[in-house]
Amino acid sequence: MYLKKLAVLLVAAGAFVAVDASPAIAAPNFKAPFPCGQTWTYDHHSAEVRLALDFIRTDGGATAGTPNLASAAGTAYRYYQAGGAGNYIVIDHGAGWKTYYFHLAAFSVANGAWVAQGQQIGTTGSTGNSSGPHIHYEQLYNGVGQTIHINGVSLAPYPGQYYQKYLTSDNGCTPGGWTSTVDNATADRFSASANWGTSSYSPQRYGADYRFANPQSISDAAWYRFAVPATGNYRVDVWCPALPGYSTAAPHIVVTTGGNQVVNVDQRVNGGQWRSIGTFSLAGGDYNAVAVSRWTSGTGLVIADAIRLTRV
């Protein structure tokens, strides 16, 4: 477990707060405490004194050093506690609402500074009583821990361990600017059967390697899972290397609000770059949103490398 809670943050001496008090004043529209387009997994430990969540990054980037962003505008106060929260920031949003950000590697704002929503307030670290880099995050109303809501949506019921639930941030995104990339090596975001081999042959690959399979009329797709922040229109881009022996018509399946749509991609040309296959209406949620299928009348190896979604 990443966090050992500190006694100084008990709401009352020795008290354990396990209930979500109903606020009399509506909360700010809190956003995720990490940058736009990033996907993190989260969990809640049963011994927590407040309704906190711990986040670690799962989109291929490093957790350590990633910016912590203000969930909503307010006044930021810097603190330090060696035996517990380490470097931490409390943002007072007014009307009784506060958010807490623990274990920062470093502060990015002055004590008492006014911060905007999406502004960097620190970097993710493991200071204080912590066994590894993560964001420990809380929302409080009048000093009482609240069930965390992001964009007005509750994250309850909380998972008891990582890699069960995920959150993709739209904090700091410009309008229409949310984007997320899943590579064949992205942990818990890509899935394919053992029929799909792994290769690093082409220098046009995205990342360290890519997957390949022979074309066959069977249901054996490689799937890309995205945490789509909200129902809307998203551009789907694909990246794969190109060689003469690769597929003449690789089916790419997009799970839209109106049903699955298939776009065939010629993988013999235009490799090593992002290629748009269209803009589609996608539902919000965490699910398998795009697939590369082996079921094609085309010839050549079918390649599955990287997929990118961008809200438009």
C-alpha cells in the first residue's frame, strides 16, 4: 500500500470518519488532480481516516514528477509533515470546500497564492510516510471528508486496489483538446490473444514494439481500452509501421454510440505517423473503444500498434 495515514489529520482526536456528510452548499466542479489526457488508476485503503483516493499513472508515463493540478480555483497553502503527508498543499475553494494533495516531491506555487483550476501546484512524489510515488487526494466540506466527485460524477464505490478503476483527466484541456494514446504495450489498456505476435522489426513502430497476426476469418481482435471522459465526438488516429508484406485492408473497429463502425486501413503505406480514420460519436466511460481485427479479405500481416483519441 502506498499510503500510511497520519494522526494529525484526524477530524477529531481519535475519530474515524467513514461517512459522506451531505454538503449544504454545492461543490465546485472538481476535476482530476493530474494533467489533461492522462489516465491513472486509483484505490482507497480501508484504514483511511477520510474518504481519500490514491492515484498512480497507467498510461505509460512515469508517476513520479508528474504535475499535480488544482482541481478547482482557490487559495493554496503549503505544509510539511515528516511522519505523514510530507510536502502537501491544501486549496481553500471557499464556502467550506477544500482539497488536499499529499506527498509532493516539490511545490510549484507560493504559500497563500491564488491558483486557477488546472494550474500546476506541485509535482508527484513520495515524501513523508509513503512507500512509493502517488497522488493522495481528498475533498473536504467543513473539515469532513467527502466522497470524491470529478466533473460532478462520484467515483464511488471505491476500489480496494489499483487496476480495477481508471480516470482520464480533462483538467487543463483546451476546449475539444482532450487526447489519450494507447500503445500495444500500455498496461491494462491493450489486450490481444496469443495468436498476435510481437515484433520490433520496423523502425517506424510507436514505442518499443508492435503486434502482428495473420489474416483469418475469426473473431480475434486486438482491443484498445480508453477512459473516454464524456459522450461526444472524437477523432480516431492510428499509428503503425508500413511494409509491403503488411495488410492491404486491416479492419479497424470503432465502438460508437450508434454501433460498431469499421474502417479498413492499408498498412503498406504511410507508416510511422498518425493517420486519421475519421471522427466518431463515442460514449463516455472506461471500455474497449477501438479494435484491430484479423477478419479481412485483404492480404498481408495485420498490424496493431498505437491508437489515439482526440475530442473535437
